Amino acid sequence: MTVSVTATLLLSCPDRPGLVATVADFVFRNGGNILHADQHIDTSEGVFFQRVEIDLDGFLPRGEIEEAFAPIAERCSMRTAVRFSDEVARIAILVSKQPHCLFDLLGRWQAGELQAEIPLVVSNHLDHADAVRLAGPVYQHLPITADTRAEQERGLLDHLRRHEIDLVVLARYMQVLGAPIIDAYRGQVINIHHSFLPAFTGGDPYRRAHERGVKLIGATAHYATEDLDEGPIIEQDVIRVTHRDTAADMARKGRDLERVVLARALRAHLEHRVLPYGNKTLVFE
């Protein structure tokens, strides 16, 4: 069965009457068929958001959509983006010593769950080199110290460009990315971490959470920004723990959550369902 290619129009603008009708009329007048449409109004800010997925069969040529829609966007002060369902993002996964998210993403990729290519894995350790190379991607070892951080990041940026990377996934990469990489991949770096922040920072948060008697543990996936772990959130989840759970039990459950939450966030991004807005996101179903 042939799957039709679709165009997804993502837009935001000051709210006003008739926006839904205006967008629908544009699609109708240009021979398109709306397959999915979802919208939201932030009443506190007076901002309208919409995601519209359009069958390209019979619609405008893909290279002409943005230009044809431009007069409406200008009249309504819209911020717009057009994405296509046959776009295949090229992903680089960055990882340190904890491999659970890395191996989960590679498994999903090999199973065809992610519409993406993963040509590159970068790590500041050599621990996972053989397993990654067996899976297919290039494994680039870039060790880092306080004295070599700037040099290491220049090398990282060079590898990302050489492999034509569109999206960077921090799969438990325990280093802070500097401004040059964040600027080069603005809105295209996804990070995953436990949800104890800022209460339990550092290298052994589950032990301290266990000592504190925490009853909920969780994971957060977000876009990385200059502010450590404070970028726009894409996906979160939690699970209950009890007094019977040891610190090791909590860490294991936390790793399970991190795998699932990161995969959900990545899939939402690849399917063009995320619309960043200030320091938060709208994630359309």
C-alpha cells in the first residue's frame, strides 16, 4: 500500500476570530485535503496555535506552499513552519557511560520505529564502541577534560557538520554543551534526565532520594538551552516507589522511565508534533 506524503503546517499568532476558517479556506482553495487538525488558544497570552496535516496529493507543489501562505501569515502576524512526512532526520546520539537510552534508541531505530537515520554516536568514553559499531553507526570517541573542553567541542561540532546531522540527542551525555553547539542546533538538541532536579543534583541522586523517602520518581525530556536542564519540556512521566524499594530499585525504575520518555519525545519531534513557545512547548497528539 502506498502511503501519501503529507505536509504539516505549524503556526502561532495573536488570537483573533476566523483563524481556523482562514487556514481551512487556504487549503481548500489550493486543492488540498486536511487529514488532521488540532489547535489551542493560550487565553492568558492571547496566542493561537495550530497544527494542520495536509495530503500533498492534489495540493500545491511542496516548494510553493510557504510562499503561497505568506500573505496570510503576514496579515495575521503568524510564525509558521512547513514540514513533510517523508523528511528523514539525521540524528547524532551523544552518550557517556550509562548506555540504557543509547541502546534503546538504536533498537527502536533498527526495528523501524523511528523515521530517521543514525549515522553517528559520540561519547567521551570508549565503553560502548564495539556494540555501536556492530549496530551500524560511526562511533566517535571525544574524551574531555577541563583543559580540553573548548577543543573537544570544536571537534564535536566538526563531526556533526561532517555527518550532516539535523538533530542531536543527549542520551545520558554527562557533559554540558557549550554555546557554539547550542547556537548551531537551536531547538534541535533533546536531553533526558531524572526529574529530581533541582532537589537532588550530582552523581548519585537515587541514593539521596531514597534517604529522603521520595515516593515518586520520574524522567524529563526537553530541548537543551544555555540554561542547564531548564529548556522547554517535551515529555515527562512518573512512577510510584515505596519503602520496599532500595536505591538500586529506584535507579532501575528510573532508567526504564528515561528510555520511554526519551523515545516519546524523539518520536513527537520527528513527527512534527512539537511547537515550541517561549520556554515551553505544545505537543499535539
